[in-house]
Amino acid sequence: LQERPAAERRPKVSAILEDLIDVSFREAVNTALERQENVVTSMNLQISRVHARLVGVSITLALLSVIAAWGSSQLLTRGISRPLKALQQGAQKLGQGDFDARVPEGFDAEFAQMAQTFNGMAGQLAQWRSERESEQRRLELAVQERTSELTEANTALQHADQVRRHFFADVSHELRTPLTVIRGEAQVA
């Protein structure tokens, strides 16, 4: 190869170099492509695993969220229903005439204020009922006193009527006797 002139050697060297470079480059590219395919395949596997984990975690979080929401709603419902039930029971007792019924306090601020208002109302009703009962007792005593006075007056009137009838019967009898005598004398005459 060295015996030939440089001009002839150049195309052959170029061809040899191109073939060598082309084959080497092709091999390097193919090797790189295979490595990249392996990397892409392993990354796709990792992505699939991560995706499966994310789906599992998402489902778990969704279930936990549903359970937490259900638990929170139960707590909230109990927190509202207990004071409302206490108010309802107090109102029923008050409606049945138990004016000493009170609603327990100790709930949150709004229900505590409602309980205080309800208990104040029950206290006023109990006071009014007590006043009404005392007024009713006073009126009953006044009626009893007046009734006994009227009974005594009626008894006195009946006694006076009896005395009057007796008096008129006596007067009538006393007047008849002389009248009968006068009448008899008048008939004889």
C-alpha cells in the first residue's frame, strides 16, 4: 500500500476508514440503542410499578377520606343532636306541666346560650305558676269566707223568716179570736 502513490491511496484509505468507522459507529449506535431500549424498558417497568403504587395509595387515601368524613359527620351529628334532644326533652317536660324541668348546660356556646334562655323561661313559668297557685289559694279562701258569711246570713234570714211566720201566725190567731166573737155578736144582733 505504501508503494502506490498517495492519490491512489487516498480513496482506498477513505473507503477503508469509512467502512471501519461506519461499522464501528453502527455497532456503537446499535449498542447505545440497545442500552437505551433497556433503560427505557426498565423505566417503563418502574413507571408501571409507581403507577400501581399511586393507584393503591390513591384508593387507600380515598377510603381513608371517606371513613374520616363519615366519622366527622357522626361526631358533628352527635354534637348537634345531643343538645337538641336535651332541649326537646325539656320542652316536653315543660309542656306536661313540670315547670321544675331544666336543660343541662355545658354544650358549645350557642347551645349553652339556648339552654340558659330555656332554663330562664322555665324559671319564669314556674314563678308565674307559683304566683297563680298562691293567688288561687287566696281567692279560694276569700270565696270560703264569703260563702260561710253568706251561709250564716242565710241561716239568720231563715231564722228571721221563721220568726216572722210564727209572729204572723200568732197575730192571725190572736186577731181571729176577737173577730170571731165580734162576728158572732154581730150575727146575733
